[in-house]
Amino acid sequence: MQELDGTPRESVPSAPSSGTVEVVHRDDRLVVVDKPPGMLVHRGMGASRNEVFLLQTVRDMIGAWVYPVHRLDRPTRGLVVFALAPEFARELQDHWQNGLVAKRYLAIARGWPTPPSGIHEEALDDPDSGILHDATTGWSTLGKMELPWACGPHPGLRLSFLDLVPHTGRWHQLRRHLSRKGHPIVGDTTHGDRHVNHLLRDRLGWWGLHLDAVEIMLPIPGSANRLRLTAPEDSPHRTAAAWKALAAWSIDQPPEFPGGA
């Protein structure tokens, strides 16, 4: 999904909330890293003067020039692809534009989607031009729960753990589609539910957007095969780890979230 970052409308922590940049894959054409939340892919609107960006961090880590192929929202954690030469970047961007790249996300959202899986098609406007573009998102419910805290029309707070697949790449597509379906992603300060965000921040210390780009599949040049990459699963700050801890919640023993979820 090609989401734009650095928009002035985004409210985020002033620094990455957790984690370091980990290289997930490198070959002679590209390098794929696990971006921590709170970090911009590269300089853009909303960036502070002394801010550190993912592009320069990766460049310094591997000791080579890198070229961004796509972007990921500042508060979103997950896989970001950089090319090691401009021609490779153009080739990969063409794949993106032609729908040859598949991505998968995990998210925690308010409510229980009905039906539990499906396809949402709703045009979304471009934030700069205002022009509407077709947008399609697939979702599947991996788990659901209700916490004993009143919030909204229900006596408890209903949450879902979702697998999300963007079939197009519009600005904030997953976040806007989930919000318009009535199931905003937890921690989304732009399109989300501030009452839920504040409740979970006060009760559990949750801070930040619970949305991870966890898988990407890229065409391999000159081959019919595809390169499948997945994000590391061992970080306690991942959305999946937060859901697992929350699933073990009980009145007598609240969940523990190392460093905040």
C-alpha cells in the first residue's frame, strides 16, 4: 500500500515510540527494513528540523545510497522497501502502480465487523487534488473480545484483531476505510475514535497506532516467482503482541505491555 506520510493533519508522538530499524532482507537490488512507529520514511511536510528519517538511517546502516520505492504513514510500523539504484526503484514503482505487489497488515480496531470478512469498495479523495479514486480493501477478523469498560453504545469495549489487504494504494486507505465502516483502528488520532483512544491510553498505557505492515510479496525480475517477506514477530511492541497480551487479560491480572503497546 502506498500511503503518504508527513501530512500536517497527523497527530503523532514527537519521536519513534519503540524499536530500532531492522534489516529484514537485502540482495543486489533492494533492501527491506522494519520501520518503527513514529518515524518518517523521508523528509516531508510536518518534519521537525532535527528529525531523523528512515532513509538516512538505512543509508548509514548499510553504507550505500538507497532510493524509496513507497511510503508508510509515520505512525504505522512495518515493512518498507528501498531500492539500491534509481533504475531498480523505477522498476519496483511500476510494479506497485500495476498492482503486482501484495501487502498485508494487522490491526486492532473498535467493534466487531459484520460480516467478519469481506471486501470494502469505496472511492477515496486525494488529499492534494480532492479527486476521487477507486479504493478496495479486504478484511478478515482473526479475533474479537469485549473488555469490561463502557464506551459507546455497549456496556463493554468491543475490539477486533483484523487481517487487512489493500488492493489499491490510496492516502490512509486502510485507516479511512475502517473508520467509514464504523471500526476505526485503535490509536488513530486522525480518523479514529478519541474516546476509545483515551480509554485505552488511560487503562493500558497504549499509545500509538495499532497498525502493522507485516507482509509483502514482490515480483522477482526475470522469474515467475515472487519474493515473500514477513516482519519480525518477536517484538513486544508489535500489534500482534499487544493483542496476545490483551487476550490474556483478566480482572485479577491486567495485561503487561513492555514499554507500552
